[in-house]
Amino acid sequence: MPMALSTQTATDDDQNILLARIDNARSVSNILKAIHFKETATVFASPMGLKVTVEDAKCIQANAFIQEGIFQEYVIKEEQITFKINLTILLECLTIFGTGAVGGSCTSLKMCYAGYGRPLVLMLEEEGVLTDCSIKTLEPDEVLDFNFSSTNVINKIIMKSECLKEAFNELDMTSDVLEFLMSPDAPYLRLSTFGNAGSTHSDFPKDSDMMESFQCAQTQTNRYKVSLLKPSVKALALSSRVSIRTDNRGFLSLQYMIKNEDGQICFVEYYCAPDEDVDDPEH
């Protein structure tokens, strides 16, 4: 398949309805890698910054938020700009000079978009070497509204990511589902899998050093397909804190706080619908 990537001269800045410049392109590429589990993404640009959304099977949605303050320059001429883009190609372009800092060198990035039907133009520079990439933009699809409202949140836990990383590493990935039990009483937070080797549980006491906030109003047990939650492990690996929320319908929100190399904070959020197949593997 031919890549929608061509060299072209930078468009005149006056024509652009969106212009974003950042000294370290990795601050953008690392966050986008955390939601890269499908080829295409929908980009929403507003005066607040960029929100990039990836969805699968109407059951999971990932959103990466890159606030305008992360950029050295951020100019937007409309209230909201929306387009779809091939995320795989965008990441290939952002990492065209490689993914790691070699000898402390940084890739700077300037992104321009001149409006509906126009390409997203990237200008990348590292140590005087300049590359322009033009990526075709696509008609945006209607994205799912998970209608996850904070007023309907039943249980909310904020914890350090470290212990969740350990728990996810130990989970039996032969299990079809991951069960979250959240309760005001013991075991407080329990993650369970039901795999070939039987069931496994990881418990997190609410008074543990890893818990930063524990607000559970009632006992809730919900199951989510492991295949849907697997992509969120990429975001978990980059994060320092995670917020776990469930609402009155059993929908799950995992919000990851990620610090970039310059110490700035970005967020990645995953929404996941509960598994409808309620056959209990144990009973």
C-alpha cells in the first residue's frame, strides 16, 4: 500500500487554520503511541489543545489529550477543527529521525493544517536536517459518546501506577475477561482473571501507600474483555498515576497521568464497556 507521504514546501502560515510548534517531537509521539491500537485516529483541535481519539468495536475508546501549553507555539483560528488521519503514518513521520535522543539531540516539530480536505503538514528538524511530510486527512467519523458523566460515577480510586503495572504483569492473559471488584469494604479493590490455570486475584488495600484517593460508594463487580483492555497497558507503562472510575452502568474509565521529558503533564483516557456475556466461569 503506498504511503500517503510526500515532500512538499511549507505552506504559508497565513493560510493555516491550525499551527502547532514544539521543540521536542517525542512529547507528541510518546503520547500518541499510548493510544496506537488501530490504524486511524480522529483529531479534535480546540483553543485548549489537541484531543486524539482511537476506537475499536464500539466497546473501547482511547483519548490522548495534548494541552496547548505543551507547545511552544499554538495558533488556532476556529473554535473546533476535526479530521481523521492515519495514526500509523503520523507516528512514522514523527519518529523519522529515530525514537531516542542521540547525544542529547532533539527533533523539533511544526504542524500545520490549512482546512477541510487539506493535508496535515509536518516540518521536522534535527541538527539542521529538515524533513517535510504531508499526510492526507480523511473525513472524520462520528465518534462514540460513552456518556461517562462524573455525576454518575459510583466508585473512584486514584493510585500510583507502579502497583497496577505489577498486577497487570501477573494477570493470566489466557483469561477472556478481567474482573474489577470495587467496594467500600474489604477487599476494596480486587482484580481477577479466570484462565486455563484457574482463577487469580490481586487485592489492593485502601490504606496502602500506593492508594492516593479511595472513594467507593457501593460494591460493584464488572467484567471487561481482556482483549479490549490490553492496549491500555501501553499508557499504563508511561504513566505515574492512574484514576479508575466506574459509573452506574458498569462502564470503566482508566485515566493515566503521563509526564513528558520536560516534566509537563498529559493525560490518556480509556473508556471500556462492560462485557455483556455474564456466564460466570466459576459458578
